[in-house]
Amino acid sequence: MALSITEVFDIINQQIHTLSSETIPIEESLGRTVWSDYNAEFDLPRFDNSAMDGYAIKLCDAGRELQSGRVIYAGDASNFILKEGEAIRIMTGAPIPQGCEAVVPIENVEIFEKSIIVPTPIKKNAHIRYAGEDMKKAQTYIYRGESVSAYTIALFATQGISHIRVVRVVRVAVFGTGDELRPHYEKIQPHQLYNSNAPMFLARAKELGCEVSYIEGSSDTIESLKSSIIEALEADLIITSGGVSVGDKDFTKEAFRQLGMETLVSGIDIKPGKPTTIGKIDQTIIVNLPGNPLASMVNYELFVKLIILKLSGASSCYHQSIETKIKEEYKIKRGKYTVTLGVFDGATFEPLPLQAPGMVSPIARADAMIITTPEVSLLQKGESVKMIPIKFILSSKEERELFNS
């Protein structure tokens, strides 16, 4: 019996576990999942410092002419003491001298040969960055399960960290099935088709941070399929395409069964892509996706992506939706949980007009999807929907208003 989409999500969350860890340089950690929490070793900034090029003064000296002969540069030791009636010239990032109550920007003072005149009034603590105001010692600045970004790497660098412990890269193996399918780099006969699924699966796995390998497409016999499976079993995740329905030559599930696959999911109540199978052989997860490109892409986004995120230890592994509106009225065949691909323009979701399971062109255009329940047959123009993004970067072909006023 086909399982519901929610039931499949639950099985993945219960059965798929985080891989082992490794320690790598922070420069190589982009996109990786951290294995443990990281806490600040010291305050950031480490000492009180100037936020501007200007003059360190006391508040009682506001509006007065002050003697100025000393300068503190960024990198100088913080052993200066500011006296009443004196202004010390200070550079951005330089340590605040003892007794300083504010920094006046250089453009706000009148400068003479050995003195300056500062304005009035002066706000206490103006343009002073205090130790720990950015991050306190012992504060957690990245948590287990979070992904490393370029800006996380900046935080690691501020703490003098050169190497971090991360979940190792997910290894994905892909191979296609079907005598009629040939690699895109070969010449084909009129009765044959190019295998578009395998390179698509590999590329998407790379986008999700995986290490990928391609297993040469096997023919539709049990023995050839078993040979391909054995070759791929060193991977954490094997993705196959085709041979999972009920045709006379659909041997993929049987080949996996003979090699000891434990079936976790055998069919999903979803349109398109019902004959999707998920299982495992020892620690290797197996996903058999439909041969139809659009159906396989939909199930890849909903289920394979979740599996990859679970294996990688990501704490944010659940699908996120964006509340938006349908651009135009859209009819849906009632009776099944249906995935509709479409285009998001930043304000509305527009379903693609043609998106049959065997099509390829819609999957290149789509940047989002919606899932409707079996009782839905019509979405009215302007009706609110929960949209699942596919592309990570939201951009527009036209210049958009970005400011909130």
C-alpha cells in the first residue's frame, strides 16, 4: 500500500542517521555541517576600540580647545592614559585610552597646529566599540547541525580557529536502468533515448554538497543490475532511475531484494511519482525513482533532498514553505496529493501550463512547487498557497523595489 507523503517524511527522519565526522581546515569547510557547538574563546572585539578616525576626549572637555600631540594607531598597545584638557588622535580599530569617554570623528573638529576645538554637546560613549559587544566569551556562535557559510568562516577566523570538526561529505552513486537508455555522450539509434535523469541526479547532489559517482547504466537483467548495485554499495546513498513500476522488465526492486535490501517505502501516494521505493542495504540508503524525468525530479526534491540533509547532519532539514498567491486560476484533477511545478516572481506563483510526468523542459523552468490535497480541484486567482522553493537563490529578470518605507 502506498504511504502518504507525511508518512514517508517520518520514516526518513526515523531511519536516516548522521554520518561520521572529520576535521578539516576552515577554508575547506564551506557548506559543511558542523559536528558540535562552537563557543567563543574570548570577547569580540577583544578590547575597547575606536569605531572612527577621530579624537579621544573626556565629556567635560566638550566645546573647548584641547591640546593634541599624541596618536594611537590600530595595533598599538593599550597603555595610553587620557588627561583632562587633552585630545588624543585615534585611528579606527585602535585601543581606547584609559579615561576616554567618547571619540569625536575627525571631520567634526577644528584642527590647529598643536590643538583642536571639539563641538558640543558630545554623547557619552560615542563611536566606541566595547569589548564583547559583538560576542561574549563562552557564547555559542554556531550550533551542531548548522551549515558553514563564508560568514561563519569569518567568525572562526576571529577566534583563531584553523580547523573544525564537520560531518563528512555524503557519497552519492547514481546509475540508470533500461536497455533503451544511453549516456548523453554516445551516439544513439532511433529507438533509443538519452539518459537525462542520471546527470540531473548527479548535478543536484553536487549542488547539495555531495561527492558523486556515476555507475554505467545497466541493462534490464537481474544480474547486470546486481553488478551495478554491488559496485555502488560503498556509497552512502544509491539513486536509481526507472525499473520500479510493474512492467515485464522492471527488475530493479528484485535485484535489490536479492542483495538483501530492507524496504522502508514501497510506493508513495503522490502525483507524479507513485512508484518510488526507499530502502537500505546495511548502512547504504537506496532510492529507486521513476524513469519519467519530471516525476523523478519531484520525488528527488521532496525525499532525496531530505535524505541527503539527514545524512549530512543538518539540523535544518525540513522543507520550508513560502506563503504566496496563485497568479492565475489553476485547475487540478481531484483525488490525489498532487505536486505542481511553477515559477515564482517574488510576489506570485504561476503553475507551468504543461508538466506531464515524462517531460523534461518544465523541470528546467520550475523554481518552486506546491502540493495540493486530494479534495482540491481549483485554485482561484489570488488564493494563498504554501510554496516550496527549489532554487536556493531568489533573483529576478527585472529590477525590483528592495526598500521598505
